[in-house]
Amino acid sequence: MQNVYPSIAISGIGSVTVTIIHALYQNKVPFKILCRNTDRFQSLSKTPIRFQGPKGKKISINLQNHLTIAKEAKEKFDYIIIGCKNQNLNEYIEETKSFLTPTGKWILIQNGIPELQFESYKNKIIGGVVGWNTQVVSDGLYYQSNVGSLILGESSGKKPNPVWNQILPPHLPVILTDQLIGFRWHKLAINAIINGLAASKRQSLGELFLNYTSRKEALETVTETKQIIETLNIEEKVVPGSFPIRKLGDGKGALPRWIRHLILIILGLKYFRIRTSMVQDLDNGRKTEIDYINGEVVKMGKVLGIPVPKNEWIVSKVKEWTEQQG
């Protein structure tokens, strides 16, 4: 008996969505890519995407039969996965809302807490917390460096449809949750150091975490976010393969400081050459998502009256780098 899947579209092709595309492609799950312009349509039609998973296997993904030009699309979809940067989210949501079925939902896989931007669409949004790292290497290959889960939770606080357990595994493990906010804030705290702090210094994770002063700054950054999580009474939910913020930041539940430094050293050695997405944005003269990561901590700190000087410094420094690039 043939599997019956919901209709799925993807708007915005990047490292995260390519990893999802790889899982859909391997599982022979139908999907469409909504191309925003004809140049992108033609380049994806002519050139297959090359992808390498964490186990080292390389695959060529021919997308020719999965492409449609968005402005010409007639089909409606049960799910539309949005793969753009946070600063472009509103534009992508507006462009794709006519492609949703009446009960259809967007899946937002951005960093930070993107659901906060769309309270009016609360019942039509699923948040996706990404637990893996995929980068484009010099020859155009998409390389996924670690096994990681996609954590899906309804913005309204419910668990999503269990069909997702059949759509993406085993190539991409899925966790369905009714506690999305706990995962969101955990990932935000991690991103504030591996993305935000690394970008403020324009360093790889090895350069960052093998430096004592930078490790101290990382722990200060995490501690500020931990204070906000505790003040909001959010129960932290740890992304598989990650480390609890409650143990990494100062205060109640913290591990001895030398162990926390050791954890960061191990992380630096394991991902020595990795330049995370925000560092790559600065490398390539692109606008970063700093306002939606460390900036989110700064914004909430002001609301709650909690000082977050290290996160403020990171936001300021990253914006300074951006301005210098023009």
C-alpha cells in the first residue's frame, strides 16, 4: 500500500532546508520548491544539489521535478517550510499565504524565537528547532557535520501531527513537542555564544573556545540568558546533542567552573574549523541575524529589568562589523 503524505512545499533554499530536502528525497516523500525568481529556477533545474551527511555518504539530489516558480504556482499545500533569514520572514509569509490549504501551516526553522513576530498567525505556525549544523564548503557541497534532530512544536502549544515521524526519519530524526518555548530558549542561549559571540570576534569555534578569555565571556553570555529563562519560569528543554544551560551558566544548578571550561574546550576541538552561520554572513558581507539572537536576550532583559551587558556588547560589536563592511 502506498503511503499517503501531506502536501509539502519549501520556500527558501539554504543549508537547513537542503538538509530537510535530503531527508524528503531519500524517503521519496513528494515536495515542491517554490522558486522566487526564474534564475534560481533555472540554476536548480540544471545543477543537482550535492549533499554529504554526517556518516560521510555523498548524494546528488536532482530537483528538476520538484521545482515551481512561486508566482505561477497553482497548488495548495498542507505545510510550507520557510527557509529564509529572520529579517525576511514577514515577506516570505505574505508571499506564501495564498498557497496554504485552509488548515495548512507554515514551519519556521529560523534561529531565535520567530513565532513572536506572528502572534496573529499563532494557530497556523509550527516552530522548528534545528539541532544540526550544515555548511556549504568551497566546492558548493552541502556538508552536514553532525547528526541532529528537527524539533517541531505548534506555536499554539500543541504537538504537531505525528505524520512527521514517518516523513523525515531515519535521515533526519524528529521530536514532536508541546513545549516549543523550552527548546527555543535553550537553542537561543547556545546560539548567543556559538553564533553571536563567535561573530563578535569573527572566529571559528576552535579559535573561540580554545581561548580562556573567550570562554569566560561565553559563560557570562550564557549566564545572562539563563537568568532570563528562570525569570520567565520557562522549563528548559535540551536539544539532543547539546548541553543544559542550567548547568553551563552561573547560579543554581551550575557545574564547577573548571568543568564548564572543559566542556567548551571539547566543543572547540570537535568543531575546530566550523565558522557558524553568523560568522559566515560577516565573511560574505551579508546582514546578520544578531537582532533575533543576542538582540532577543537584550530586548527581554529590558522588559524584565535584568542587566545583560555581555549580550549588549555582542550586538553592538556585530553591528559595528556590519557597518564597517558598508
